[in-house]
Amino acid sequence: MKNPRFLLLLTLFSLYCKVSNTEDVSTDTETYPAFCRSSKCPKYQLVKTYEKFEHRIYDATNWATTYLELDFFGIGMAKSFKRLHDYINGKNSEGLKLKMAVPVRVQVSLKDNSTSNATMSFFLPPAVVTPPSPLNPDVYIESFHNMSVYVKTFGGYALNFHYEKHSKKLEQELLALDLPYNNTYGIAAGYNDPLIVFNRHNEVWFTAL
């Protein structure tokens, strides 16, 4: 990605992300991608596997989203995470408590360098067909249909350097293959809490055009 603050957010995410202990209300018994481990996550169809990245089309998804204030120390990220965690912990119109799903998605504009150009989102399990309305006006529900993305995956505990390296590589690979993508914003998807040591899974996305 071209925005260094975006990379910082991804590193800070690993410090704040904790799995919710609330009850899983989902009755979905379908199989999810292995890298999601025991968590619910978005399902997708693999369009094509390139040498170093994939093209995926995701099924329709719902996300709880809030604004993300960018700052060096990650205070804005902690606040955004808490707003979303409160939502799945019952601060919604139905008092519904949801077990946390993955990934946590961070989206940052690559053209706007202001401190208010980012959002954070929690994936909502498919069993919640109609998500309850948030009680906090700073949280809202987003719905996406058949989202087409280019995805670069890498493992380990990811620091700023790693996200920057893989993001730049993905952009270079897309350009080299003349694959159209939306370069106005970047998306990162975090799947693991800090206690997961082995087989960690990190992703960077660009939306395919």
C-alpha cells in the first residue's frame, strides 16, 4: 500500500484483536476455508490462481463498520475496535450477541492523506441474515454482493515492513499482468489473534475492476 499509516494500523490490529466469548448463534454447519480455523468467515469462489496471488469472488456478505481515525499511537484503532465489539456483544436493536467472526477488515484510501479516510469492519456470520441495527450512530451495516478481489497471502507475525512489502509486490504484479484494479483504496484482512503462533494468515486485497 502507498499509505504508511495503513501499514501501522495492521500491526496495531494484532495487539487489540481478541476473540469474543459470547455464544455463537449460528446454525451454519458448512465448511469454511481452512485458514479461518474454527471461526466463521466469508465464502468465495476461486476464479484463478496466479503465481503469487489469487483472484476471488466473494459471496454476498454483511459487515458492521465504523470510521477509523488514523493516529500514530493506534488510539483511534482501539476505539474503532471497541465500537464494533460492543455491537456484536449486544449493543444492537435486538440485544443479539454474536461470536466474533473473521476477518477484521481495514480499508484505507490511498488518495486521501487525511486522518479520517479509513474504516474498520467486522464480518457478520451468514446465519445473521438481517443484522440488527447498531445502537451507536457511529456504527453502520454494509452489504456487499459478489465482491471481486485480488488477494495476496502471507504468514507469520506481520510488521509494517511485511505489509508494505507484500502490498507493493501485489500492485507490481497486477500492473505487470495489466490486470485492472481499484487503486484508490486498499484493504487488509486480519484473521488471527496474538495467541496464534503457528500458521498465521494475513491478507492484502485490491478490488478487481
